[in-house]
Amino acid sequence: MKDKVLKLKSTMPQKIGKILLWTLVVFLLLRGIGTLFKQDETVTAQTLINSYVKDSEAKKTVEFQGKAFAESFCLEYLTLNGRDTEGYLKRLVGYIQKDIDMNMNMLTDVRTEAFSADGYKLMWTSDNTFTVDVRARVKYFNVEASSSELVKQNELMKDYQIKDVCLRIPVLEKDGHFQITGYPAFIPGEDKANVEIKPYSGKEASEGTKEAILSVMESFFKIYYTGNPGEISYYMLDSTKTLKGLEGRYEFVSLNDITVYQNTENRYYVIVKLSIKDSTNGVTVPQQYKIDLVRKEDKYYIDKMNV
């Protein structure tokens, strides 16, 4: 009987398997450790967004405050009194940097008063400096140098011209505080936009429809200028929307002109020109409204109303 020869199985596959297994374990461990130090991309993005929003809000605050600072300076800068130049310079000290000489060569009888200022444009020139364009309304008092003191005082109360003055004012911001860094420049006012107005064109409604809508508009505007929101809501397509009127501050005088366009079977575009009276001083003022009107169950209701 022949002895059976035993063949030893190779351990190489097991070794390779163990190596692969440990390699995988080490890889997973390293990857897991890496994620502990690597910031989540979602968190990073949100952090960037929050930072941007915060910076944007801070910049808006600086712009708002800087514009108000420039407006306040403008009022002081354009208010002159030739008899009190020292007081004028003292008023400006709180606004301007020390090396700017604001002395003006003005006659004794010069008198101006800036009574309103509106900053209408802000332009950044560096990280912490900008210019503000301000439009001011100024009273220029007309006083003759040869007039007596009593006459001068009386003239100051009644004899003046009002003119618009525009300034470009350089401003520096530091830690929420502001300073004028140079001489304000007198600049021309901005021209109004050169836009060709195209009149609304469409199919005009019949005379009968126009007369019916005219009657509704007259009734509505009488209520709009004197009534309360509840009374006004009677004329609105959506009566749940509150429309506040003028409540007697102005009075309806007359409806001067009306044009009615029929857009669909039951929708109309109405242009109304009317006159109202200021109840305080009695001045009659022209007005114009553009109204989207809807006919519903033989009644007309206001859907939208604009100027």
C-alpha cells in the first residue's frame, strides 16, 4: 500500500486577503480621521453667506448714516450770515478735518438759509471714503447794504429767492464716525430722464359705457377723499383689501376728463383727471389716476389704482 502524499496548501491567498483587509481598514480609519478635520462644505457655504449678509448690512448702515451726515453738513455749510462768520466756522468744526480752512470772503450783509437737503447719490472712492451728492434748497435774502437796520430785518422776513444748490461732499468713515475730508464741490443738478412718453393705445369703450364709468368714478373719488376705508371698500373688487383714503385732508372738486379703454368683455383701463382742494390753504390741485376696472354683475369695481 502506497503512502498517501499530503500536499501543503499555500497560505499566500490568506496573506494577500489579510493585507487587503488591513489596507481597507487603514484607509477607512484615515478617511474617518480626515473628516474630523475637514469642514463640511455646506457649513462653509453657509458661513460665507452669513458673512456676506453681515458685511452687506453693515455697509448699508454706513451709507445711510454717511448720507445723513453729509446732508446735515450741507445745511450748515450753505447757511451764511455775514455778521457772524465766527459762529459759522464754529458750526463747521464738528464736521471737517482740522487742516481744511473754511474761511469765506463774504460781505457783512450776506444772508442765506439752507432749509432742506437730500442726499441722492453715494459713490465709494476707497474702502472707507465716499462722496455724497446732496441737493439743497436755499433762501437767498436780498438786503441792500445802505438800508437801515430795521428795514434790513423786515426785508429778511419777506424778500428772498429760493434756489437749488447741489454739492458733492467727500466723506471718510472710521469706526462708525464720519468726517468731511475736503472742500465740497458745487456741481450741476442731474438732468431729468429724457424718456419719450407713449400714450396708452387701445380700443375705446362706447359712449354709454364711458358715461356709466364716469358716474362711478365721481362717486368713488368723493368717497376716497372724505370717507373711511369701509366706505371705500364698497368700490373695490377685493373688498377685504383695505384702501385708506384722505379722510377730508383734501376735498374732491371735479372730474375734468376721463378716457376709457375696453381690454376684454368685462375689463377696462381708465385714465381719470380730476381736481381736488387742499382743505388747509384752499389751493386747487390737479390729479391723475390710472385704474383697472372690472364689471361684475352690472356693477363696476376697482381692481388696481395707480398714478
